Amino acid sequence: MAGQARRVVVHLGLQKTGSTSLHHVLGLNRLALAGRVTALMPERGSGLRRLGMAAMAFSLSPDPANAAALRTELAAVRDTLLSSEGAALLVSHENLCGAMPGRAPTGTPYLALERILSLCDEVLAPLRPHYVITLRDPDGWKRSVWAQAVRSDGYDRPLSVFMDEMAGLTGWDGLLARAASVVGADRLSALKVEETRDLLRPADRLLALLGLDQAEIAALAPLPKLGKTRVNEGALEFLWKANGLGLGAKARQRLSELVVQEQALFVQDSRLWGLS
């Protein structure tokens, strides 16, 4: 089927808006979607993992070397899509919007978004994607991003500081306008997490954009259960203080894993931890 005749959706994230659940339900229904949707997601050993890493690296340092690496991974994805059998094509990775605040500088998030979209549009041609960004209420999103930055990116300040740093983000109109300035409003959709009718069926609206009808979507299996619960406040306080100790990345990751596994041991009185 000619590239231009196919529905193509590129889902950019944002992080902490349910991408993992989305990927799980698409994987669960892979056989049911065969022939209808080809979905490229960041599964183990997949090119989408390399693409997400390249987009993140470019967003942190948009130099010629990182731009070339991002082009290479986008070209590989384009070739995979053009050779696929599905009537509709989906590319989904939460890091395609760039690195998350807390790893990237806080303040105005996703400063490289326009450049990433421009490269996507250029390299994915002759495919002409429709772009999707998933959003959450800004305050809840910021709290979730802070917790993830503490767990995985070495962020070493409390939630109150992070919220102050991100105080300028009160809504998503600016981000969407920036994206639309590159690809056009007619090729951009925003999906709000709060408008998801069934949290066990997080892919329904995306699949509708890909051209599936309501009967096809309703026939798909839901998630068996909701995802992981948030790490408790005591464990997060321990981690952000530990992140300030200058541990190496591997040691910090291992410590984070241990704390999350045993988070019930942590209370909010930091005098008991010896990190104050």
C-alpha cells in the first residue's frame, strides 16, 4: 500500500500520561490488531528504544551529532513502516517529545519539541503522520514528574522547589501552539488523560484516530488491572536527599530500586535516616 494512502499516527508522549499502560494494552491485543494496525513501541530490543534515546539526547544537546543520530533512527523507523503490512501505522514513545523536566532543565518544558517535530516530518516522508500528544492536569502532572525525576533521574530537591521551578506552566495551550506551528493544527491531536472513559482501555481514542470503528475497539481485551501505585512520600524524601550525595548513576539506580521495593520501611521523619 502506498505510504501516502495509509493512516500514520506518531504518539509523542508526554511522560507520566499513561504511555506504559497504552503499550501494554496494545501488546495484549497484538494478534487481534494484526492486519489492521502495525504498532511500533519501545519493547525490548526494538528500534523504538533507540529512537526514544536519540530524541532525548537531542533534546538535551541539539548538536549536529545528536541530530544525525536522531535522523538515523527516524529513517530506520520509516523503512520499517513502509515495509509493514498493517493498514494503519502507529509509532509511540513518550520520549519523542524530548527529555522530561527534572532530567532536562525545569521551567519551560520540551524546548526542542519544534526541532524534533521538524525532523520527524522531514525524515518520515513520504509518510505524512498525524501527531498525538497526551496531556494531564498540569498540577497533577508536575507532581508525578517530580516523583519520577527523583526515582530515575537523580533530581535532588523537594516537591516544593520543583513546583516553584515549574510555576510558569499553568496549562498546555503554549505547548500545543508550538507543535501546531510546525505540523499544522489539522495534523495534531491532544488527548487528555482525565477524559479517558475506562482506565483499563487506555488505547481506545488512539485506535479511533487510526481508523478503527467502535465495534472493533470494543472487541479488544482491556488491561487485566491498573498499573503500579505511586511511591510513598517517605521513600521519595529519602531518595531526593540521597540523590544529593553524589552517587554514581548505577549506584543511584540500584538504591532507587531497593527503596521502591521496600518503601514501607520509610517514614517521613528524615531524622531517622541520617540524611538531614
